[in-house]
Amino acid sequence: MADFTKAGRQFELRVPGFRAAGAAAGIKKNGKKDLAVIVSDSPASVAGVFTTNTVKAAPVLLDMKRIRKGLASGLIVNSGNANACTGKEGMRNAEAMADMAERALGLKKGSVLVASTGVIGVPLPIEKVEKGLPFLSRSLGYEGLGPAAEAMMTTDAFPKKTVMKTKLGGVEITLAGIAKGAGMICPDMATMLAFFFTDARIKAPALSKALKAAVDRSFNSIIVDNDTSTNDTVLAFANGAGNGGEIKEGTREFDSFAGLLTAASTELAHMIVKDGEGATRFVEIEVSGAASEHDARKAARTVAESYLCKTAFFGGDPNWGRIIAAIGRAGVKMREERTIVSFNGVQVVLKGLDTGREKEAARAMKKKELLVLVDIGAGRGAARVWTTDLTYEYVKINSAYRT
Amino acid sequence: MADFTKAGRQFELRVPGFRAAGAAAGIKKNGKKDLAVIVSDSPASVAGVFTTNTVKAAPVLLDMKRIRKGLASGLIVNSGNANACTGKEGMRNAEAMADMAERALGLKKGSVLVASTGVIGVPLPIEKVEKGLPFLSRSLGYEGLGPAAEAMMTTDAFPKKTVMKTKLGGVEITLAGIAKGAGMICPDMATMLAFFFTDARIKAPALSKALKAAVDRSFNSIIVDNDTSTNDTVLAFANGAGNGGEIKEGTREFDSFAGLLTAASTELAHMIVKDGEGATRFVEIEVSGAASEHDARKAARTVAESYLCKTAFFGGDPNWGRIIAAIGRAGVKMREERTIVSFNGVQVVLKGLDTGREKEAARAMKKKELLVLVDIGAGRGAARVWTTDLTYEYVKINSAYRT
């Protein structure tokens, strides 16, 4: 991978041709920012990846329809209300929200996408969206992605944002991403939203392909708990405002662009994992030696979702029996007699048997970051996922009766 | 179902033709009972259901092979060591354990089954089994199932045992069951073992069919956490010591027998759920209106395995958004606009929308037992599962470094 990952944070959070704003419209009761708009100076190619939950919030259903055109001019996002489980009224409100944004910003009908995050089952106060739009419209600016990221926050401890640049065919392109999500926290608000903006020139099908690959290796590889929100949405907008030529599939430029998008997605995904209020450790689980990448991912996910593994990570207990038992129930091919397990570099299992190095491993686990490597000896497939530990604090936060 | 479920506890724990004993052989460091044998006076029909974990402990592999004959004379069980992840030596030890029991008890070679539960990855101290057998052999008695149940305990707070009687074709049969398991506790020991003994006359294939149905509706319908042990084993022995005729598939007698086995299994399964040290609530989740029973079970399991639902159960929070989001990601057909959710009889969702009765539901949830009913409006399939809440205590117990 290129060197953009480290350099990324030094750039200003702005992308040629994209204006944004974020403000408090009164949807949140605490007076914090809760409404954002992002607009492209010219219609942008657009691609999206949405929640796989059967129950999809109204804005998700609307975006899934609108995105088929492959072009969009903007996005309106609110926090404080998810507009989920709100029936037909919810669908009308999602459409009204897009309409209002299009009128306020002078955009074509049907060209604005919508995202919502917050409480489930409560009607969206659409009149607050309407009242907030004139101010937002006046505030739009090329430095507005930061305030927009803040307006997406629910229980997030910090806004998630990144910007990266790379050269494609000698011409610099910029990619910015903003996200919200802190899965360990208040469940109704555990939605993950991530939006990318680039001045690269790329058509919607190619953009979609790059986005899907990036999401698989980043947002779909983090497991905070095992729940999927009704509102999860990832969108990418490419407006071609830069000087570069079109990025076509099957070229080196496409691979570089897809790599950039994956790096930005991974950075935001890690921020989401690290924002778990209840979490004390950031855990990377890497499974190799699987019969396929699919198997490796399944095995790694099963460990990351295991109650017993996650409590052992919290306790700093090199409990390899839990790891092997979890992978054993993942339903993947595994050669027990070849299995290797290590915690932060200390091998505790070799050829499926205890190495007697548990005390050493326990010492190595006393860090904020934990790397669990497992080789299951059945092939060459590998995958990694990121997760957190399961803590008292997680139970406390999530069992508190909502107020 | 017949009336045996309530009457069951009044009978003495003994079954004609089965002798048993349990004693301390020094496998456990705390001096508690850790070795049991159960012997049938004549070879018994036998059936088994085993862990679906890819990683299977040596005794499980041995039993899976031995059970194919459909006949067995006895069973030897130890606690304190799971003989799992112990390689070839583990397999040799499991076979040696059976051999020793056969010799000590004067039984035919290959006629004894084996079960182990306890720590993973540590070689079984087979010499302690050998030393313990003479005393066990002398102690065998018809009232020995109680001590045998105690010798199977690991972190169980109490031994699990039940005995039921019913009349089949005018002749009384007895069925006893003993089990161990307390899933919320120390993971290496979270194995579930359950053994049934009856004086009914039934051939192995029919016994196997009845046992599989019973296990599906009982042990496979409890979810304490989402982990499956490498050692889970359920066995049923039927020695025909009673005066009844053979129970054949497709008869009323078979249905009664299968019902009895299901009732006994369900009773033991509920005891296992209730024995979760960390648990404060016993939760029954019933999903109806699914396209199939399979879908209903999948939906109910997804709720029971959800971190967010389980913490809400702990907090007594009627958080129906979490229930709907969990079922939504279960991958089953669901009609959101017809969905109904109730907590302990208080409907919080009707036609997919909030009924405004959350405060009432929160009051209704202030009980040790919680019934969650969900109708997903897509068909006539129904299923129920039993689980517990996710508590501080669970995290505490499971994150403690093993000593």
C-alpha cells in the first residue's frame, strides 16, 4: 500500500468542488449539531453500500432507489432521530427531507440523498429540518466537512474524519471521508454512517466496485458487538473536479484509487472501534491457513463475536481454548493438529497443543492493543478483523434504561 | 403434554437395571467428586447427540465410533479435565479410560462410553482414573445416580437431575436424567453433558430419533452465550428392564416416550440456564408468524445471542428497537408492518409501530422471569428458546484469569 496512510492527517479536510455545513436544528434535545448538508458543485458519480438488515430505515430505502441513477448532487444527514420503524409516515418524511434540501440548495429534484441516525420508532420532526435548512444553506463552504462530521455524531466521543491524497497518472486527487459510529454505546444509535468525497473522475459502476471492496476490508471487518443497525449507510461521491482523466476498471489507476478508498475506510473503521466507550482494548484478529479467504473471515468473525473470547481479551487471559472452540464452531475447515495460536507474538499453541507459554503470553497481553494470530492449517486463505473487549462498562452503558 | 412434568420431582432418582456411583479420584484439585460410572445390568440400546464443533474432544470421537453398534453397557465420566486439544495422547487416554472401566466392572470390551469435562489442553491424569475405579466399582448401587450427577459438576452451583414416570400400554416406565453445565461460567468448563437412563424397551434407531427431537427442543434451544463446547454430549440408554413391550416408531407409545424424553430434557436444560452464576433473569423468547419453524428458531436465536438485547434484558429496558433490529439481521422473512412485540404481556409494538406503552412494559419486566413474544407476520412458523441476561457478573466471572 502507498504512503498516503501516514501522510493523510496532515492535509486540510477539504475536497475541490464539495461544500458542506453542519448546525444545530433542535432535533437533538441537548442543543448540539444535528443537521448537515454536503453539496457537489456539479453532479457527482455516486455509489452506496447499505445495511443488510431486513428492517431498513426509510432514508436507506430512499437512497437505495435514488442511487440507481449513478448521479447525485448532495446529501442531507440528521442525527438525533433514525427515522426507522416509523412506517409510511417515515417514508414520507425521508422524501420531504430530500425535497426541502433540494429546494433550499437550488438542486434538481431527486438529486439529494438522505441519512438519519438516532432513536428508533419515533417520528422524525421534519419541521425542524425545514427550519434548519436556510441557515445551513447560507453556511455552506469548502471547509464545512468538519462541522458536517460533528452534526452526524450521536454517542460518538469524537468526530471521525480523514483526508488523503495520491497521484494518479501524474495528477493529484483528494479523498475525504467522514463517519459516525461507536457500536458499544447506546444501541438505538449504534448506526454506522460513512461518506466519502473525491475530486477524482470515475463513473458510478467503477466507483461502486471500489467502494464495495473497501467496505468489505474495513467497515465489514470491524465487530464491536454482533448487531447490525437498520440505518447503516456508506456513500461515495466523485465529482471529477480535479484535472485527472477518467479512472477505468482494470487499470493501475483504478487499483490505486481503490487502495486509497480502502485505506481511508480502514482508518475510519478503526476510529469507530476505538470509540467504544466501554472498550479497554483494540483487538486485531488475523486468521490464516484457511481453505479460503471466506473461511478465514468467518473464523475471525466468530472469534470477534464470541462472548467468551471477548471477556478473555478484557481480562488479559491468553485463553487459547476459547479461541480454538470458537473457530471450531465457525463451520470452516480446520486441521486441529496443525493449529497455531499466538497473542501479541507469544505462541501459546503449536500443532494444536499447549506450548506452556501462557504466563509469558499473559504479560504480552498487558497492552491497549492486542494482536491474535491463528493459523488453522487447512489452506492459504487469510483475513483479519478488528474488535474490542467485552467489559463491565459495556454492560453498564447498554443496560442503562434509556432516558 | 402429559402430567409427568409436575409429578416428576416426587420420584426417587433410580431406574430399574441401572447402577451408578460417583467419587473423588483426585482429578479435581479441590477434593470434590470427579469420577462417575453408570452400568446397565444388561446391554442397553444407546443413542447420542454430540457437539457440532469441528474441534471434538477425544471422548466425543470415541463415543461417536462406539455408538454405531447401538448397544452399550455403561458409561464412565470425569470432571476436572476435558481431554480436549490433547492430540494423539488424548485419544489413547480416552480409550484407556474405557478399557479400565470395562475391566474393573467386568464388562465386554468396547461396551463402555466415555465423557470428560473440565480444562482444555491439559493431558488427562489417566493414573487417577485407574486408581479411582476399584472404589467406584465397589460403590455401585441403584441409588447411585445422584452421586454420579455430582461427580460431573465443574462450575455448576447445583447438580441437575430429574426422574419421570409414565404408563405406556398399561406398563409403567421410568426415565432419569442427569446433566451438568452452567454456560455463563468458566469457559473451558462450559461443556454440557446430559445422560438419560430408562427401563423402556426400544431399539437404538427409534431411541436415536426420540433423542434428537428432544435435544432440538431443549438443549439446542437454550442459549447462554454463543459458544459451543468441544465436549458437549447427550446420551440415552434404554435397557428394557421394565415389563413393557418394544416401543416402535410411528406408534402412540413412541410419541409418549418421545414426549417424556423431551420433558426431561427441557427440565434439565432450564436448570442449566438457571445455573448461570452471572444471570439475573431467565428469559423465554418466542417468535411466531415466521415463514417456517426454521426461520422462527433462527430469529429467536438471533435475539438470544444479541449483546444489545441481553444487556437490555438485564436493565429491564423494554427496548423493542433492539429486538426488531436483531430479527432484521437474522436473514428471515419478516413483515415489518405486521410485527408485534410484547414483554411479559405488555404490547410495545403493534403493526411495526410503537404503542406508547413502554413505561408499563418496564414495570412488567421487573421480574426474575421474562417472556418476550414477537410475531413477525410472515407465516405460521413458531419456535421458542431460553436464555439469560448479560450482566456485570458474567463479564467478571469470564474475564477472571484462570487460576
